Amino acid sequence: MIVGRGPSALAALLLLCCYTTHAAAADLADKLRDDSELSQSTAKSFKRLMPVRFYSLLEQNPVANATLSLRSCTIFVPTNEAFQRHKGPTHVLYHITTAAFSKDQLEKTVSSDMEGNPPLYITKSRNGDIYVNNARIIPSLSVELTNREGKRQVMHIIDEVLEPLTALPTAKTEINNLDALQFIQKADQLSVGDNKLRTYRSQLALMKKESLYNAPGAHTFLLPVDEGFKITTRSSLVDGKVIDGHVIPNTVIFTAASQHDEPKTSAAFEDQLKVTVSFFKQKDGKMYVKSNTIVGDAKHPEGVVLSEIVKANIPVKNGVIHLIRRPLMIIDTTVTQFLQKNFGCNSFKFVNDNGENGALRKFLEVIMDSGGAVLDGINNLSEVTILAPSNEAWNTSSIDNIVRDRKRMTDILNMHIIKERLNVEKIRQKNANMIAQVPTVNNRTFLYFNIIGEGADAKITVEGGGVNATILQADVAQTNGYVHIIDHVLGVPHTTVLGKLETDPMMSDTYRMGQFSNFNDQLNNTQRRYTFFVPRDKGWQKTELDYPSAHKKLFMRDFAYHSKYILERHLVIADHVFTMKDLAQMSLTTDNVVLPTFRDSLKMKVTEEAGRYVITWNYKKINVYRPDVECTNGIIHVIDYPLLEEKDIVVSGGSYMPESSICIMLANLIMITVAKFLN
């Protein structure tokens, strides 16, 4: 990022421009020396940008000095801040090319001046940023000049130190500019930390897929480390198609330059098997890669597999390598194992040997704190789908008190469990003509899925217990079902009745009617407790068939008074809320339950029929579509039809005068009165 904003930074940049225009007789060595001297002065913001340490390293390298004195070149210079973050040695010649390239002239690859001339990979992003490997060129800080030999030279300031592939000090043979296959074969001699590739290397040889990894060009290779093969049978599942799924051909993707959640076609993409791969970053900064088997077969089931990148951005002769924690495409754990075992979490691990926290750690903690019965219930299901809240979803004060209530917490956790295999494609099918309604393990609790938008931009939301959550990561596949990672805990309300009304797509007509009639203003009041019977949109649409004239007037501003009156009939205001279970029990002892509303009272009877609640009002039976949608200041019951009769809006000639007409008449009367007074 650009640092040192403000007047001092501006002055520094202007000074840099002066250098650019008066440097005809200078070379980049002079430029770097001058800048390093300047960086010791009072221009502190400039000091943060200029490469003091890099110049000192360059002075010590005779090849680099000769290049700057005698040849055309491009030099990529890390900022001082980049050096502060960098650990390990710095390879100066890896930052230099023997041709001059302005930003516009940079092609997809340029050869470095390091021994063996390993390539540097250039990525130009959609927003205009340019990356060299994983380092971003800082805009407006590039310098172009001519040295004393008349050779053109260019300097680009970058925000990271470039790291080439290097051998361990103990390596017995010289290692220069390896391709991906040579990397795999010599991984034990390379500086890649404690990561080993022996299992994947043996499978690669067994499947005779070496040609995929020494292919010329520029590709992205994803290599699972030995840690990902702790399940003894997993290595046998790595066949030729799985190996293909770990390669993104003809595209080099470094993590800083990657487009998150943008699927890329893998080498396993053909008529009978289609696998895409994409990158994404968690809020904790960790990078992950995921495979999505869109079209599968008997050996390669459909679904998403996630894997953490344990060492990223290793440049090789024919692309870039990322070491990943477990193999992609392979689905060999149950949902229970996903939650229980370190190695069964598709790299969304909970606790590893170092005690590191994973992305679903808190979900597992709450399950275990509730007594473990929830996990036993999951284990007993032959087919299951889990909506798993992320760690961040649990960080709200409203959840803290509920966690202590084991019974309620168990009910909330069960709201996240569905007794079927429900992937995104099934959700789309269920959502074809209406919002999909799906029962949870508690048969009286339903989840409501909605798809907003189309294609790659589509967003899937799920509502349960009054909470709308967005699916952050869908279709994490297991042998007996799916896990969808969501951004809120279902059943723990975090919005008022008004907030719920405003955001729920099933209640948009009621919200719209309440807005122009000013009915909604009261619904944010957290000092009151509301029970709101909200007709769903399809319910209002039914009134258009039953009472066409009345329906039309309900959504006209001139009839706002009537709209408000009708909505007030649906709103119960008391010192506590009334759940559907409460109302059904009250109805057992009386013909009509009387509930206090804003103007009068609401009389109804609630019964339970075939597992669903039914309201009887004015001799009409109205189904309750979604009971007990909890909010922070009340509860909503979504009903199939409004509490409405045709006489509620009189539309015959002369019986009702629109509000606008009344205003015009009043204005005329006032004008006549004033005129008489003046006379």
C-alpha cells in the first residue's frame, strides 16, 4: 500500500518527479544512492518509501553494479517496510532484469538476472494494479532514465521482497530454475519448511502424470503435503483425474493478485468430469483454495473441498506452486468426522498440533458444551446437511446469555441441521417457483431459502428463527451430506421487527404498505413487545383476485389511512409476545382469544392441523406459513392471507374521498374565509 499520505508525502513525490526530469546523465545506482541519502533527512514520509536497505545490498553485489553501470535493465525495488516484514535472505539479482520495461511494456513473464534466469511473473489486475510475482508495483513511483552509457533503465517500487525458489544449505546438487516436476522430485532439498511431498510424489509417478508438471508454459500447481494423507486410505483415491484437478493450466495465480472466489478451469475439465478451482481469504488472513466438482462421476462425487494454503507463491520455471494442507476433490469423511477430527475438516480445522484455531472452532465448542447429544444426532443420520456458523457469527452479545441455557442452545443448534442432502442445486430446484421451505431435525422448525440474483453473482440466504443468514461457502461435501458455512447463528435474533420486515423478501409488500402509511415508524421501538401477524406477499396477491378494487387502493397513497388501519389490526402490543404454541393453548379454553391491538382488539382461534398452525378469524381459516420469527422487540407470524374484508375499504362513488381531495377542499375553504375576512 502507499504509505506516508499528506503534505510531506506529496512533497516527496514531487521531489521524485524532479529526479525523473533531471536524470539524463545519471544511472539507477546514482538514483538509489541519492534516494538513500535523502531518506536519512527530515523527509520522514519519503524515508518510508525509499529503499535504504536494498541499496546497501546492491552495493555489495558486483554483478548488479555492473548491470546498472553498463546495461539496460529493470529493477524492482522493495520498500523499507517490505524489508521489515521480510524474513530470510534477499536475492538482489532476482529483482533485476536485463531489459528496460515501463509498466505498460511489462509482459506476462520477464527473465530475472539471477543464476539460471528464473522468470518473474507479471499479473495485471482488473483494477489496474500490476504485480510482480506476489508484489504490487506502487503506482506513480516508477522512474525511467538513461545511464552514462546511454542505456535505458527503469525502476519500479514494490511492496514485497521477491522470493525465488532456493535450495537448503545441505543440498548436495546445484539447483537453478526448476520446473514443477523437478520441484516435486527434489522437494526434500528445497527451502519449503517442514512440508513433505512424498505421498503425492509417489501417486504422481504411479499414475504416470509427470508430463502435466513439466509442461512448458505458465500454470498454477496445487500440491498437497503429507499431512493431508493421515487418513490411510486417502492416497489410494488420488488417481489421474484428481491429479489433473490440482493444476490450473495456462494461468499463473499468486495469492495477492488472485481474484477471490473466481472459479478457474482445472485440467480436470471435460465432458464427463468438470472441476473448477478458486482462491479465497478468510477474515483471519489465511488463504484457502477450493475445488468444486460441478459434474462428477462414480469415483469423483460432486461438491466442494476446501484446503488451506500452507506455503504460497513458490515460483518455478513453468508457473507457480502452492503447497496445500490436504488434497482437493477427495470426499472421504462423514459430516461427524468433519466436526470431530483434526484431519477430517477439509482444512477448516479446529485444533491442530499447535493448538491453532480453525474457522468453525466455536461451532464445535458450542455443540460439545450442549452435552454432545447434537453431535450424536448428526451421527445417527444417514443423510444430513449442516448450516455451520463461522467463528465470527458467534461474536455477538445476544448469544452470550443463550449459550448458558443448554436446552435453548440445543434447540438453536438443531435448527442448523437438515435431514437430507441439500446442495445448492437442490435449493435452486426447490426455489424455482417460491421461497424454498425445508424442515429441520425439529419437524416444527422450518428454514426458508432464497436466491437473490443470478449466475455467478447469485447470493443464497437462509432464514431460521427470525434470523437471515447468507451462505458464505456452500456445498462443502462429505460422504453423507453437505456443510454450508453461514455468517449468522440462526434462531438468535439481532434485528427489530422493522429491520426484519425491511430485509425479508417474503414481507416486502407489508413493508411497502407500512412505509407510505407511516405505520412502520413504531416498529423500531425496543421498549415495546410486538406480536405481528404479517401477510406474506403471496397473501396480498390473493386479495387482488378476491377483492380487486380494494387491493388496488391498499397500495395507493391516497388510501394510506385505510392501509394503516388494516395493518394496525395485525399488530398486537402487550408486555410480552405470543408464540403460536401460546395461542394454540389459549384457544383450548375459549372460543376466541382476545389480543390487544393499537386501536381495538383482535379475536382469533388458533388450532394445530397436520403439524401446521391455522388461524380462524371472522369465520375464515388462514394458514400460518412461518410461525415464531423472533426479533429483538417482538415476534412475527407470517400468514398466508391478510386479516381483511372487502368492506374495509369503501370504493363506491362518493363514500370515500381521497386524502388529496380533502386537502384541496380545505385549502379552498381557507382561501374563501381569508377573502371574506379581508373584505
